[in-house]
Amino acid sequence: KQLNLTFKTRLLDLLPFFASLDTDEDLKEDKRKKWSDDFSRTLHTFTADCFPLKSTEFHKGTQEYHDYQGAIRKILSALELSSSFILFELLIWMLCCEQNHIFEDEILSSINRFIIKLNDHNKQMNLLDYIYSILFGKNILFRIEHRLNALEKFILKMLTSVKKTTLIEFYKKYISSFVIEQLDIKIDLTLTTTITSILINKICTYRFIDYMYTILNKDDVFGLNSSIAKIFYETVKKQEEARKLLNVEMPITAIKIGSTMDGKELTKYVIARARAQFIDGKIIKSMETILTNVTTIEKEMKMNLIRSLAMSSFNCLISILICTQTEAKLYKAFIFDANVSK
């Protein structure tokens, strides 16, 4: 603590060497684990002691700003040279702590190069799993405000940086959780303690699905050749068989599927949920009534989330339409013809 950032920034020249030990496969697992924990703890202590609470605290042209910028750039350089997951975690944490970090674009560009350089399926998958854990509240270190910041910064950037095979495996892993668990959760506006988290989860889900239909090809997400659609169908089929075995009544909202897969089940179900979410204007009106007794800041945050949910579900519908409906006759019949009945 007694040493200033100017001196410590010079020491950061050694950071790539220390960070590379985190990825050294020659080290025994227990030693690498201890080293990683100590290294992570030291980095967080360093940033807490030497970095400002807000990145805009130091003014351009000052020595403090120059040292801060130099330290950030050396951390970014070490990230790209060492491919250290610990440095990645540190930078993600820094970005999540602020709505707009002063070096955000520079940090995100470096993270993008870091992910591309990894070029390893398992390592890229670990990064996506980590971002997923933050966004869906499974990482206890990240609070609501951190998740809100992560929501805007990381989803598209991460999904477009990994290899296509990694992206498909990610969606195969989480598609059932997205569609069956998250989209089926009822929005109960009286649950004031959990409603914010539920709204964030739904927005994240629609954005993940939106980007799935945007980034991947039609055959990857729709039809008999889609491995993602197949995983979804098999999960629903198992649930259906389990209900019959236990003699449990089929819920009204349950997904109804045929005896054989046609590859359209996933898309149909997402469309139904997204459309219902978008056209349900009652949620906004009800929220305005319920939030009369809360603070202005909290009310504004929750109202913004409701609007963001409607927008995300609508964007998801558009992406699904563009991806799956490639026949010109559909657009002509339903959009360009002046047919009142349609």
C-alpha cells in the first residue's frame, strides 16, 4: 500500500510471466489451484488499493490518469500474451462494476482478441459458462447492478468471438434451460424481492435466443438436421414420458410435441412465448400501479427492465422470422399484399 501506482505499474511488466503459470499444465493440479487462488487474490487487492472506485475519477492529463491507463494496458497485454483466465475474470469484474468504464472499448477489444487466440473448444466453453453464471445470477460475487451491466456489454461480444462449433455446443448445453425453465417462469409482480432477477433472466434468455437465430445458419437451429433442436425435442420428450409414468396431469403451458421430431418444435415454442410477452401490455400498466410506493430510482430501473423485456422478445421474433422463413411467398402474402384478412 505504501508504494504508489507509478512504481507498481513498472512491476506489471512481469505480469505475463506470472499469469502464464496459471495455464502451465506441467504444474500439479493442487499447486496450480493454490497458485491461481493466491494470484487472483493478489490482483484484486492490487486493483482495490491502487485503482479508483470509478474509472472517471482521474482527469486526463494528470499523472494519476497516465499511471491508471498504463496499468490497464499492461494488464490487457498480459491477458493476450498469457491467455490467463484469472486476468479475464479480473477484467470482467472491472467492467461489471461500472455502467460505462472509461477504457471499456479498449478492454472489450482486447478480450475479443484473447478469446479468438484461445482457439480451444474447452477453454472457450469455460468463458461462455462463466458469463452465463454472471448473467443468470449463479455467481454470488455479482449483484443485480453487475448483472445489468454485464447484460449490455458481454452477450453479443462473447458469442461472436468464439468458434462456431463452440457456440453450437453452448446452445446445446443451455437451450432447454433457456426455453423450458426461463421462458416458462411466470412474471409475478407482487414478488418484489425476486422480480428484478426474473426480468433480467428473461431478457438475457431472449437475447441469447435472438443471437442464436442471428449468428447461426437455419440448418443449425431449425429442421431435422439441427442438433440444437434435437436436444430440445429429446428433453421435452423425456419430460412428457416422466409425467405419464408418474400419472401427473399435463400443465396447460406444457410443450406439446409429436411422436417424431420435425425440427420445428423449438422455433414454434419460442415464437409462442415471445409473441405472448410482446403483446401483453398489461405488465407495464400493472407494474406502474404496484410500484407507487417504491423509490423513484427503483421504479425507473424496473420499468426499464419491463420495456427491455418487450423489446428483446420482439427482436427475438424478428430474428426467428428472418432466419427460418426464407420463402419469398410468405413475405408477399403476409406483408406486401394489401389483404385485410391477413
